[in-house]
Amino acid sequence: MENTIRFYFDFSSPYAYFAAHEIEALAARVNRPVAWMPFLLGAAFKHTNMRAGTDLGYRYDYMKRDWYRLARRAALPFRLPQTFPFAAIAPARATMWAEKTHGPDRAKTLALALFDAAFGDGRQIDQAAETAAVAGAAGFDADAVTAGIADPGIKAALKTQVEEGIADGVFGSPMLLVDGEPFWGYDRLPMAEEWARSDGW
Amino acid sequence: MENTIRFYFDFSSPYAYFAAHEIEALAARVNRPVAWMPFLLGAAFKHTNMRAGTDLGYRYDYMKRDWYRLARRAALPFRLPQTFPFAAIAPARATMWAEKTHGPDRAKTLALALFDAAFGDGRQIDQAAETAAVAGAAGFDADAVTAGIADPGIKAALKTQVEEGIADGVFGSPMLLVDGEPFWGYDRLPMAEEWARSDGW
């Protein structure tokens, strides 16, 4: 739909985990649909000189502190996976596959289950097997998910989605596009909502 | 005072310009004083692998777009100086000097005048002469400001303030410390206010 909010996220992003738990309620308040768009930050970082949190010296101490306090504020569990940041390709492809085969609502259920596994439980979803296990617990056929992650068509679709995101200026996670207007960061959700409600300012 | 909010900022930061226009009202709402703390981002960037906006590829396009829309939202004028980012040493020292010689209230008046010159009018405040001219228009003795910028005691005080900020985890601009709890970014002012109001969460 024309007024769809595009919600870009990388599964390795704790800020996207928080946003994933709020985006549908936000969109409902402004009466718009949301398209959940798995993204790969690493591809954007190459163009923007950005680095993963763990490469940011004492700024990473701030980020960790921030995640735990945001979790308390949102009343969500929070636990970092042992390997962090991690490659988000398997969960991103699984979500693309779920959308193609089961539709957007089931894909959102899967994406949220994957985020909860990664940052609620600290599980290692960068492995296809773990992603498939999470999907299985969420009601999907785990073998089909594993096949979907390896499907050339799904691989190509994710690659295209990441490239188109970069062309549209996506560089962070979460990042919202509201009528093409970009909002970067979990802390920008209120401004994005304000924008959607008022047709800009 | 013990419950003082520490407001760290680099004069070359548009986000700090927006925050400077809101911080006193925020602090008044939570009944706390604010200490305005000039800071030099470049010194922190060395420790955190961070880069100036202009080094961030297409992310810089987002930042520029963001500054202009935030200015519209805050009903503030916005204009980037021709040289940007710029060295914030002269305005930072001038503000430190004003605080030492005229007290914190007059120093805040000067800091706000400098921010307005840089980002409201797009003037080049990285030069001591321009900083002194802005201070002169704000009611200070321009020659005394020029001398203050060159004063070894002021130079040392700024250096110490930056080093202590880094030791306390300051890496961005604006950055607030509320009872030691750090909040980075103009978009975090609402959360900082919430924290100050509720003694954390």
C-alpha cells in the first residue's frame, strides 16, 4: 500500500529488537501498514565508514548500558548472544522465505521470534540450524526453512532488498522510511510517528 | 549542586545547537540546574573509531536532511557554515573564560549566541576573531574575550574538561550526564528527562 511504513532492520541489532516490539503498535496508531525489510548493515557500512559497536572503544560500553536500560524501560528481557555482532544472513533469508511462502503476517511472527531468540534468550541465530529451530518452534517446518535459507531465489531477493535499501539511503538499524522520509534509530520512533501523523513538519 | 545535569557539547555539532535551545527548559521541568560543558569531539573520536559526519558517505546526506527538518520542527533557523565541521577550540575556550570571569549564566548566554551564529547564521566561529565578535555583540568586551581564548589557564581548563569528559565516557555531542547516567544525542533529551524525573527505570 502506498502509505506503508518501511521498517529496515538487521537481526544483529539490539536497537532493532526493541523497535520490532513497538513498530506494529506505532503503525496502528497512525493507521498505516508496515513492511518488515530484513537488511544487512555490513553492506551499508562499506559505504559509510561506520563500524560495529564492538569496534567503537568506550562508546561500546555506552551501547551495552543503553541496551540493558532500554530493556528495563520496555519490560523486555535482554541478553547478548556470546558471538556479537553476528552475521544476520540466515535469519534475514528465513524471513524473506517466510514472507514469500506464508505471507507478511507469518514472516513478522518469525522475525519477532528470531529477535526474541537472539536478544531475549541470547541464542546464536547466525547459524542456519538455529534459525530453523527457532522457526520450527514458531510453527514453521524447520526443514523447509533450512531449504529456504539455501534457496538461490531467496538469496537473490535479499541481495536486491539490501541494494535497494542502500540506494534509498538506508545505513542503520532500525531505520524507518515514512513516505520516503528516513528515520534512523530506535530513539527516533516517536519522531517517525509524529511525521506519519502530521504529514511532516 | 549534586543533582546538576552535565550538558556536554561540541560547538561544531548541529545536534548540540538544537539541544542548547532546549536544555534549560528541560532542566527547569525536572527542577535541576545544568552545567554547560564545552567539549572537543575530535579528542574522543580518537578513542572510539568515530568520524565526522562529512566522512560518513551517504549517511551525511541523512544528517543534513535531519538538521533542516529538526530546525523546522523546533522553529529555529538553520544554516551550515561554509567550513564544516570546524574546530571548536576558540568558542569552547571563550565559553570557559566567560564562566570563569562572568559566571555560568553569562557563559550560557555566550554559548547560545555562538551556536546561533554558527548554525542560525552560518558564521565561521572557529576563528578567535569571529568568536570575539559574537561575544562583543552579546555584551562582552571583545578584546578581553580574545585574550581569554589565548589564556594558558583557560587552555588548560578546557583540556582538563575534555579529558575528564572522556574519562566519564563522553564520546558524542550533545551528551547529557544525569546523576552520572549518560544520554547521547539530541533525540535522547526526552529519555534523559524521563530518567531525571523518575530516578531511573
